[in-house]
Amino acid sequence: MKAKPKVLLTRKLHDFAIKEIQKKYRLEIHSGKIPMPKNLLQRKIADAVGLVCFPYDRIDRDVFDAARNLRVISTYSVGYDHIDLQAAKERKIAIGYTPDVLTDATADLTVALMLDVMRRVTEGDRLIRAGRWRTIFGAHDYVGVDLCGKTLGILGMGRIGRAVAKRVKPFGMNVIYHSRTPLSKSAEKRNGAKYVSMSRLVAESDVLSVHVPYSHQTHHLINKVTFAKMKSSSFLINTARGKIVNEYDLLTALKSKRIAGAALDVFECEPIGVKNNLTKMQNIVLAPHIGSSTEETRAKMAQLTVLNLVRGLEGKKMVYSVV
């Protein structure tokens, strides 16, 4: 009996997803150190026809060189900057990814972070747990900032940016945006958003929310120059990719109160710990990269990851493909 072709999974997925792959393929699941060590990945991928990976797995040219039989990569993520697309294209390896299904979850978290940092919720939680709430606050004590009447600037008006714009309208926020490709006038009206230049976006936003993909062009796009142009009363929210924001420049801006605060779900190097100086700041909310972390969304991502994988290996069109 002919052996089933091998699929390598760099970390365990949902049981239903694993069972679906095992119907047609021999599945090898990495259960050790995360991310999977590169030398081990190169060894295990040598005879695999398919790979299911995650955003922290670096699928570079060395890995492709080791993958003699690889035909399909299906990444459990909306981003694919961890994969060398040129190397994949040269080898005619199809790449699937999982956009759209995590749009709502990430947009929800964006608004949650916005509310948290502007109303100082997490900061207050730390205050109570440390036993430092010793008196009832007066008229000017421990005040936050209203969302109503404020201007939200959205950098990157893709699926998630549009979903965030939709969510903040009931709060009474004005929405402006900057994107590589402006929306049509009808789409702007539908989303209640106005296109502006990058300089106007930075200068006029009370809240600047980042939703662009990571690339060489967006690396450290938000930096000391950006912070110098922002209002001193403004806030930065980032649920996109950590390397879009220069963390050293952000730390400087927070320390000097060049901006009022920030809320991050992503960081330049993950995971972060207490040695990261951002953890010492009070005017920042930190989340451990949980933009898509709802039970419903993660299950949908797993389903789509498997569907992309199987379709690709069968020579069919993936639901979402990069190359």
C-alpha cells in the first residue's frame, strides 16, 4: 500500500483540523520548542509536500532549499511577511493565508484597547491591585478622555481598518484615514471616513490606529518624526505588526509625554517580558498579541488553513492565496 504524502505542522492545531488533514495525508506535528528550531524545521520539511506554519515561523530561502518535495504552504495567519515570497515563487510553491475571518476579532480588540487606554482601565486595575486606591477620587483626580467628538485616524483602510471605522461611529468619533489606495467616494460614505494625506492624518488624529501590513516600506513607519507631528493629547494604537512602530521612539515619546498614551497588541520582538522598558510605563496598555484570539475566530482560521492546504495540494484554487 502506497504511503500517504507527508504534511508538516509546526504546532498543534484544533482536533477537527488535524483529523481533516489526516484523511489524505500523513501528518507530522512538532511538539517541542516554539518556534520550531530552524535546523529541525529544515530536516523535517525535507520530505513534506505540505507545510502548515504560524507567523513566528521563519520560512526563508534556507528552509525552501531543504524542502525537496514541498508544493504548498498554508499559514495560520493574515500576515505572510515571515515567508520568503520570492523563494516560493521561484519554486512554484503555492502559499495560502487566512485574511477576513479575523477581521471582526481584531477590530473589536482595537476598540477595546482604545477604550482601555483612554479611560485608563488597566492602569486603574494595577492601582487597585497594588493597594494604592486609598481615597475616593475628586473632580480632577484620575480622569480619562471621552471618545465622543474625537478624531480617529486610521492608517491602512483594508478590511480591519474599515471594520474599526464602522465600530467607532456609535461612539461619535470622526474618522479620517490614509491608505495606499483611497476608497471610492461611495465606500468613503458607507464607512463614514475621509481620505487625508499622511501628514494630515498624523497631525489631526486624536487617536492614530495602525492597520497596514508589515513590509520594507512600512518598517518603523511610525517613528520619532511621526510622534513629533502628533498632538500631545493623542494616543497610538497598534494591532497590526510590531515592527511598524519604532519602540525606542515610542518609549521616548511616552516618557516625555510627547503623546498621551499608547496601546499595543504587537511588538518588535515577541514575546516581551518585564525587561522591556515599555512595561515600566503607566500610560500604555500592553496585550500579548491576541488580535485574533477568540474561540470562534481561531476555529475559522484553522478551518481555512486546512482548506487552503488541501485545495493547494489537489491543484485547486485556494480560498486565499499569495503566490
